[in-house]
Amino acid sequence: MGGQTVGHLVRRNAWKHPDREATVHRSGGQRVAESTYAEFERRVNRVANGLADLGVEAGDTVALYMKNNVETLECFVGAMILGARPVPVNHRFKGQEVRYVLDDSGPEVAVVDGFGADTVEEIHDDPLVPVETFLYVGEDPPAFADSYEAFLESASDDAVDVVPDRSDQAALMYTSGTTGRPKGCRFTHDNLLTLAADGVYEGDHLEPGNRHLIVTPLFHVGAFVPFITNLYAGGTTVVTDGFDPERVLTLLEEESINSTYFVPTQSRMLLSVDDVDEYDLSALESYGTGAAPSGAELKRELIETFETDLVESFGQTEALATRLPPERTLEKAESVGRPALSLRMKVVDENGNRVPRGEIGRAAYKGPTVFDGYHDMPEKTDEAFDEDGWFVSDDLIRRDEEGFVYFVGRADDMIVSGGENVHPAEVEEVIHEHPDVDEVAVVGVPDETWGERVKAVVVPGADATDLDAEEVASHVEERIAGYKTPREIEFRSELPRNPTGKVLKSELA
């Protein structure tokens, strides 16, 4: 056995802090489950032993198709202790999508809850679904599944030898699939533990006993990695299975939350609560944000309202790349930060050559936090990594003289209009500066004359009553080149998003 693995973290915490809360599940405004580290270790051991009884071995996969709950956290660690790989499945996926992930990842065991039971009912006996045993979290399991609690009760809580090596695969996290089918990203124990160490010591400065709230879905790396990070710190992880702004504010107060993470849309909803200033959030020390640009004004309002450090992060499933230090947040408000502690970054052109500071290119990453490749997709993996082992992403960025990173857009989002390249993020940034604009997304749409034309989809602010297309176009034309000005402007009440907060631009074109 070489080096520490994720399973060691639970064993260590149970030994050092047996009576400290490990996990809490809040739902419907109240606690529905909780466990100390001693109890969490016993349940995790039962998961591991129970899976072994079902024939799960090192290298196998275990699918988790549930909303946020503590059982997901137990299964994450229980599977990893055996050297198996948990596969969290987007709980909003329906039949065809779930079937694809199960077929692709090949689990023999899947754990589901009531939220996804109807979907699994439709596909559980499909020849493409390899699952032999379904475990059901909740009362009255459906006919196709066994009770999760009964599964635990029948298993031993004896300590399990932590069998994997630090370099072994630990989890499969699927990309959000905004273009094409989701890809399974392999993560090793070394990936996860290095990400956790970076988060504790550089990003969130977490102390032992830190109380972290997870609102974003646990099938997303932006929630899964913070759980591992808080486990690394010996903290308490509080999960909730939905987002209601008033209920979340109450939860932050009642659970004395020290750190959390929200996407910008959620942040705006929290700030819109009428009596937001009346909640006692004095315990909150670190407010994380990411998945989409926040903008200077939102950052300033969050810091002033919640009186906390704001930590912006940037990256993708394959590589959590940058953090913006709280002390530079307002000074560098349009930046997404500097490369994380254990990550090397460079900006390259289409031939893989470095570009000078200030120029736009693709972000390329190397280091122990970069994912281990795509599951059963050797060609895609080869395409993603260059000959020197750098993962070359589709994110277009530039870096200033201090090394701060600025997100420009996605290479596959590029709009080519009349032979000119238009980066949607640049146009979005300009439109967002208009005081009556709440949100905006810019896409390219087919045009007989120009090949593509620039289209902007705008969500006006709550108090904006007179905003029209002409005003938006004039605002843009006064600030950047005319060919970047949207020729089509549509107003909507909200932008379509996937569960991780990313705008689904394919639905706007």
C-alpha cells in the first residue's frame, strides 16, 4: 500500500475526533440525518463490507443516482476504501441519459433514491444497463431494488483494510455534457488528496472543525471536491437537497456555517431576499463562487452583505485550475485568479506554442490535480493531452503581467462573423456593464451574409422597465468594435442552465 488514500481520512478523523459531527443532511428546513465521525466510520465500513459481499472489487464502479444526501457521502468513501470507483450520476438525467452513463461506466451496483426511482423503473432491466443490484435509500423500496438500510444492517462494521494505492483510480466524474455526450473523467486518490490539500492550505484556509455547506449537486466536481477537502480538514459537511434562498439563509445561520459555495445565479437570489441583512451569518468566513463569471458589482455586493472572504475559482471537471485570493478580489474583480498551488499553467496557440502575456490562447495544465484521462476513451484522452503531458483545454484565457488569469470564452463558442473572430465572453462582459442588465449570454447564429451573426440573450434587472434592443446595441457599439455588436437581441426572464449553473448556449442559438 503506497501512501495515504481517501479512506485514511475517515479513519484518522474517527480516531482523533470521534464525537465531532461528520455529516448533516438538511431537508425541508430541518435535520433529517446526522452522524459523528465515529458513526460515519462505522457506516462507511458497512458500505465497504456490504459492497464486497455483493462482489464489488478494486477497479469496479458503483453508481450513485440521488439528490444530495449523506448516503451519497457514505458511498463515496465506502467504495473508495475497496479500491472501487463511485460514479455520481446527474440526478436530473432521465432514462436515456442515465442508461448511457450506466452503460459507459459499467457498475454492478447502483444506489438510488425516491427522486430517481421512476426513471430507474423504466430502464433497470434494459440490456444496456449492467447493474445487477439496486439499493434504495428511503422507505418502501420499489420491486427492482433492495433496502439500503437493510444492506447496511446485514454488513459488518469491522474496519476495512484500505487497499488502494495513492496512484489508483478513486472516482469517475462525468462532464456536464453541454456539447455532445458526457465523458467520464478518471480521478486518482492522489488527484483528490492534492486538490484537498490545495483547498485547505491555499484556497479556503479551512481549520479543523470547519462547517461546510454543500448546496450544489454532489454529482458535480464543484461539490464532490469540497467534500473531500472538508474531510481532509476534519470538518463537518452539511448537505441540502434543494435551493430555496430563504431556507438556505436560515440554514447558514442555524448550522453556524463557516464555508460554502454558490454559483452566481444562486448568489443573486440570496441577495434578493428582502431581509437578507437580518440573518446572523457571523460564522461565515469563506464564500466560494464559480462555474460562471460573477462580475465586479456582484462580488462587491456579496462582500459587503455577508462580510466574508470571497473565493472565486475557475476550471472544469478535468482540472480545477485557479483561485482568486480574497485580498485581491475587488482589485482584480474581472480576473478568475492565479493557478492553484499544485498546478502548472500556460497559454498556448493552436499549435501548442506559448503566447505572450496579455494575448489570448488556450489554457493548458499540468500537475497532480489534473484528471487521469477519460474512461474508455483513449482517443479522446490522446487528443486532450499533448506529447509532453499537458492537458490542453478549450478555455480561452489571457494572463496579465502578475499572472492573473482572465477568462475570455470557449474555443468551441467562438463566433466567426464576416471573417472576424468574436469571443462571446468579451461581448457579455460589456453588456453586463449596463446597469439594467442582470444576466446575458452571447451566441453565434447562422447568417447568409456574414456566415454567423452575434446574438445576445438578455435578462433585464428587476427594476428595468424601459430597456430595449436599440439601447443594448448602442451600449455595446460605443465600447467595442462594431462587428462585435449583436445584430440580434432577445429578452428573456431567465437563461437556461444545466444543474451546475452553466448556461446552455445550445438552447439559445
